[in-house]
Amino acid sequence: MHRFIILFFSIVFCFVLHAEEPRCIYFDGNEKCEVIFKDTILPETYTRQFFVYKWSYSTGKQTLLLKRDSIYRINNAFVKELPRKRLNYPSVDTLDGKPYLFFFYERQPSNISVLHTEIVAVLYSLEDGKCFELSNKGSRRNVKLRKSAYATDFVFLNVSQNIKGTTDTTLINYMKKQVEKTGFIKELSDLDLNNIKNYVVLWNLKNNLEKIKKDSLIDYPYYKEPFFPLKAEMSGARVLKNKKYEVIAFPFGDIVAFDREKKLYFVVWALEELQKEDFASSMNWNGESDCEIRMHGYFDTSVFTINLKTGKITYLK
């Protein structure tokens, strides 16, 4: 029994390793080659760089194919190299009689956030070195829609697409088809906005920064089923309770609540702004009110109240 358990976990471990470090082996004529990805931090500038190399089995020679900025700046000087990601999906295919390398890389504005991400699909000509890129800009969502051998618990919600380097419809259609095959890039229309897992998407469709910066109303999404994090076990989470409401603010995160009278869960605040505000340290009841909370952000020192019953937001200063 013990041997079976060890064997099982060994197989799982090997599969995870393979999934985390995608390999792409192909033949350049009679020469066996492998594509290698490297995500590193340049110590002189602390900027993150993404490299793609071709390595020859016969000569042991490594050739640089492509270099891109994958992050604008990082503040941790001790980070030497980032782990390979499952994102790359490398493959070599022949289009119009020419060999092309296809893969993905990711750009993020900071090393601590997965918001406002850019995932780039790349088609690199192994014949002449020309590079074509299809960039998908949007945000990652924990909605568990992805179905593939590399399955994870997120999809990338595509907001806009941009194509660089080519107007060739054959190449463009190939890139778009490869993106669709992965399943990790979805259009907004593909999401079930009534699913509680998509509450952040729905809240931001109902509300925006321009709207809530004025004396206006927050349009709350309501749900019958409970939020997974409503049991506030996270360090630093702030919980307010009375006979009508239970409200939880997470550090630099969202504010969710339960209406005891309606028996419904709802989202008070889930604005996708970078840097995300921290209301957990300041949120409190507004005076004697049993349905109005008072708060101000860690970065934005404005003081405002939110009425949990009506959604009315009022800025005090």
C-alpha cells in the first residue's frame, strides 16, 4: 500500500513538473533542437526580462531568439530568476511551407498584482526571425473555466486585442485559433455573470471609479449563496456586525456583506484600481447608524460613507 501511494505521488509530481516547465523539441533539418524560456531579473535595473533560446542537442550551442520586457520594474533586488510558467504552450508548426514557433508570454505592471495583465501570443519565424504578436489585454479571474492538460483555476478575461507585425490573415487566424484552443482567454460574453465566482466582474460592470468618486449610488450585486471568504480568517480582515448586517473588509481587497433581513449576500466594494485601497484598517459604523459604514483608504485619504441599504455613497472630505 505504501509503495502504491509513493508511486502515485511520484507520477503526480512528475506530471506537475512537466506542466510547470513546458518543453518544445523540434528538428531544424537533421538537427534536434529545444526551445528554452527564461524569465529573469536584471540586477542593474531590477527590470524583468523574458528570453527565448534555441538549444542544439548536437552542438550544445544556445542561440537567443527573442527578448522582451515582461515586467516594467521590480523592487526585490534578491530575485535572480523567476520560475517557468505553464503559460508558454510552445509548439512548432509549418505555415505556408515555413516553420514557426508559437508561444505565450505575460506582461504585468507589478510583481504583486495579476490585474491589468497583458498576455501576448507570439508567432516567431524559425526561417528568417520575423516575429508577429497578438496581445490580449485584460485581467485574470478565478472563475475555473479552463479545460486543458495545463488546467488552473483562472481564465484571462480579454478586454482588447492588438496585432503587431503582420496583416497576413493565415498567420493571424492561426494565432487566434491557438489562443482559443488553450481555453484560458475568454470574452466577457463567455462568462456567467450571475455566478458568484464572477462577482468582481459584475461589480465593476455596474460601478466605476468616475461614478463612485461623485455622490452617487453603488449598484450591489446580490447572491443567495454565501461568499467563500465570508468566514473572515485572513489576518487583518475587519468584521462589523449588528442585527441587520455582517460586513467584512479584506486587507487591500474587497468588501462583502450579508443582509440578515433579506437573507442575501452582496458585494459592497470590489473596485479594480491599482494600487488597491485598504479599507480594512479604517472601516467602522458611521456614528449611531446601523446601516451606514464610514471609511477612508490607505492611499486615498478621502473620508466617505456607504449606505448598505440604499447604496448611497457620500464623500465627507
